[in-house]
Amino acid sequence: MTMVRSKMISIGGLIAGTAGLLLLTACGSETAPAAQSSSTTPSSSAAETSAAPSASSSPAPAPAPQPAQGSDPAPKNDGLCKAGDVKLSVANGDAAAGTVYRKLVITNSSGHACTIQGFPGVSYVTGADGHQVGEAAFRDGVKGGPVKLNNGESASADMGFVNVRNYDEAACKPTETRGLRVYLPQETASNFVAVQGLGCAGKIPGNQLTVKTVLKGA
């Protein structure tokens, strides 16, 4: 009887111990804080705030283009007479030793003053296309000083026209000319003066045309 009672006490103690252990475990699970994940997703408001660009991140406006240094927006008038500033004519002159001398008269018709200095460029031309006949005029003498022409004033340059019939015809190749192509000194555009004549299209030993520097007056 005593042995049976002791076994029952042992079993009862075991049950009581087990029940106590379970109770402690349950209490521990209620008081332990839940672990937080390190990869938490930000709230929608925080995401929107971080996605919006800041004012400093906006691209700077492109600078306006600047004109090139030293550029000249418009060509300056250098005061020289241009092809469009003048009217040309040829005045009769004298003849001597197979050469006829005439004056190339240059009249300022521009409405403003301009200046000429040096030798005009003169050559015979012919045909509908105005092609040159033979060599251009030889420059005779020295370059003169500047000649200022007010509107309406004239200057002139002496020209010599050699009688080309005095040359060997086979070498000269005489050709009828329609007039003269004239370049004012330091000018790249030309003027035409209608003067019929006879020039050498071939090679000759002398000069079929000569021209002197421009002087004031007609």
C-alpha cells in the first residue's frame, strides 16, 4: 500500500511540473517583442517625396549664342571709287608716230565723294561674251597721288592706241573690237566703254595699248 502511494505522488509531481513549464512558456511568448525586418518598405508619401527632383537638379538653360570675336557685320566704305560710282567715256586726242592718244574720262556719279589713285586696267574686248583681245594695256609712267572726286567731278588717264596694222598680220591676227573693259585702281568689278577699234589677238613685239596714271580733270 505504501509503495502504491509513493508512485502516485511521483506521477502527480511530474504532471504538476510539466504543467508549470507549459505555463512559463506561454507567458514568455506573450511578452517577447516581435523582430523587425531591416528591409522595410517606405510609405507612399516618403517614396513620392524622394522621387520628386529637387530645384538644384534642374538642367541649366543653354547660354545664348554670342557673335564671333572680331566679326564685322557690314563691310566698311574705304572711300575709293567703285565701278558703280562712276561713268566712263573716251575723249578724242592726238595722233603721233603710228599711235593715237585719247583720254579715259572718269566722272563721279555716286552722289558722294570718292578717291582714285593709280593706273586703271584697260583691255580690248569683243564678241557677245565680251572676251579679251590680246594683252591688257601697259602701264606707262609712275603712280600718281590720290585724286578726290566730289559728286559730278571728273578725272582722266591718257591712253595710247597703237595702229596694229603696222605689225605682221600673221603674228598680230587683227580682230575687230567692241570696246574697252576698264578696272578702276584697286577695284575688282569692271566697266565697259563702247569704242570700236582693231586689236591684235596674237603675240606682237610691242604694246597695242598703254595707259597712264589718273590725274584730276578731264
